[in-house]
Amino acid sequence: MQAGTQRLTGSVKGRRLHTALIAGQIALTLLLMTAAGAAIQGFIRMNTAPLGYEPRHVMSVVIPIGEDAHTTWADRARFFTELRDKIAAMPGVLSASVSTNATPPHSGWRLPVEILGKPASQAQEAEVEFVGSEYFRNLANPIPRRPRVGQR
């Protein structure tokens, strides 16, 4: 291998090729290191971006309910109210709430929405989630108040 390298780099053409390959390798290494640094910075920014709620000391638990269980809305409301009350009464629990899905940002049902003035071909979606009255307080996320019509 060493003899082949000496023959390759022995000529002027071979030395230029060898130098060009080394320069290309160094340039590619710098490019990849720069991309890795940018990816790490993006990951750090993503992990420190405000979520709109306080995720510390919050636990989200999925409770699967069969389709044949609690078939009426009143029965479902009673079941989840009792469940929330039992969890809230446990030692160490400060407050409890219920929702139809886990905490944001990836939760809820995607439902199609039509916007007045936009063609139906431009499909819009909204995420819908049912939550208990304590939900936003528990996430330390106050419900935003919207101005009334005519107010700013």
C-alpha cells in the first residue's frame, strides 16, 4: 500500500490529485461539522421554546375506554368526574383535570373546516379537544380573553 502511494504521489499529476482529495475531504468534514452544529443548535432551541403551558410537574395519563362502556354522555361525565375526584384525593396530587387527549401540541381530533371566502379545494383543519374546567389552570395557561366585537 505504501509503495502504491509513493508511485501515485511521485508524479506531479499524482501529487495534485492527492492534494485535491485531501482538500475535498477537509472541506466535506467542515461542511458536515457545520451542519451538525446547526442541527444541535436547532434541537436546543426546540427544547427551550415556550410551549404555551408549564409542563413541569404535570402528568398526562391515557385511560382507554371501550366503545361499549359508558355509552351515554351522562354516564361518561359521571365516570370521569368520579375518576378525577379520586385522583385529586390521592396524596401528593395538587390538582387534577380531564381531557379527551394528551397535552398539546400533538393532541385532539383533526376536523375539516371551511373558511368563508376560501374555496373548498383549500382544505383547512382544526384540532378539537374536550377539556375539564381545571385543565388550563393545571397547565398554568390562562384562557386567552378575546376582545368583544367593536373593542380592541
